[in-house]
Amino acid sequence: MTKMIKIAVTGYTGRMGSEAVRLVLNDENYELVGVLGHRHQHQNINEIAEFNTYDVPVYNEIETLFSEENFDVLIELTTPAVGYKHTKMALSHKVAPVVGTTGFTPEQIEELQSLAITNQTGGLIAPNFAVGAVLMMKFARMAAKYFPDVEITELHHDRKLDAPSGTAVKTAEMIAEVRPEHYQGNVDEEETMPGARGANYEGMRIHSVRLPGLIAHQEVLFGASGQGLTIRHDSYDRASFMSGVKLGVDHVVVNPGLVYGLDNILD
């Protein structure tokens, strides 16, 4: 018999958080023990019409959630300002975090990875949970061996807080593993408007678009003499991220150590 995985979800009324709640409630191997929302007055998720047949307490403070509930996995889907605190607290309690919050610094990620090793606890920080987006990043890394001139454009909804997106940064990091750093464009080019050429990551340019109506989209454009290659992924609905969240949950409960990037747990 498969052991039931007990899960708590942060940011439960957000667009990603509510999808994660549905995922957990609808999976026969998962049990939702609690949710966290700092700015909401619910006492139980059964106060929400969609979830009125469930009995799951709502917590306003992360400390109370950890003191009153025993669980295996924390699905963290809030903001960079509190996501780091939540992730660190989970690892300190030997609860495996599955983190979709982006904007962590490399130093913060290293600290969390060290804490996971010390406490022999699993964890995952994923800039993007859409499997198609992860494949896009993998394909971009493959292409960069042959097309070293590349620019990244990421497009997101206008409520996103960080720019560039975690997906774009992760893509650039993966490309940089196989691409020598070099300057792209005319050496004498001049930005007549600051920022016109986008952010610079080891000579690659990253451009961020924020518009209402978008969800999460990214294209990686490669150029070479006489040819071009574009690799693009589009998420049209946040449900697209849930397959990756499930992969993450199932991974972290049996594999100690915190992993950065869903690509590292895909076969």
C-alpha cells in the first residue's frame, strides 16, 4: 500500500496556489493537512464554494502551521519576500519543500541546499513547473553548442513581481554551461534608451514583457550565418504547471538533498 503523503500549501488563494490545492485534493495518494494565507480571513477552506466539502484548516502564520500540523511536503507558492523564509523553515523542520516561488539569490539557494544536506531532507526549487518549459530549456542548451549567438524573451502577466523571470535566468544558466561568454551585436552599438538591449547575462540578452492576458511564455532565439532557430514554450493555463508540481512532490519525499530546476529530476 502506498504511503499517504501529507502536504501543506502556501498562497492557497493565489492562482498557482489554488491549482495546487486542487491537485492535492484530487490525488488519492495525497492528503492536504493545512493551507497558509497571510491576508485572508478564512478559518477553513470549506468557506470557499469550490472546496465546501473539505475540512482543511487555514493558517495565517507559518509558525503556527508547523507547530500544529505534521506533514511531509510544503508546496511553496508565495512571493520572494517570504518564500525564502518558508523554505528555510520547512527544511529546518525536516519537511521537504517544493518551491515555485522565484527570485532567490544564488547565495540563498546554496544556503538552502546546505541545510537540506545537513537535515537529510529532500527539496525542489523550480523556476518553472511546466514540463514543456523544462524541455524548452533542455533543447536550448543543446542548441547553444551549435548556435552560440542567442537572446531570450520571456513574456508574463502584469502581476509578476520579478524580472527577468526565474525561467529565463535558469535558461541562461543552462546555456552558459556550454556556451563561451562573448559579446553579441555590434561592438560600437549604443543604447539611445537605457535598457533597450535588455539584461546582460554573460553576453546573452534577456528581455522581459509584462502584459495583462499573458500567463507564462518564453522564446529562445538563435542566430547564425544564413539561418535562425526559435524554441518557444507557452503556458495558456496554470494547470500546465501541476504535472511538474506532482513530479516534484513524488521526488522530494524519497530523495534527500535540495535540487534547483525540474530538469534535474526528469529522466
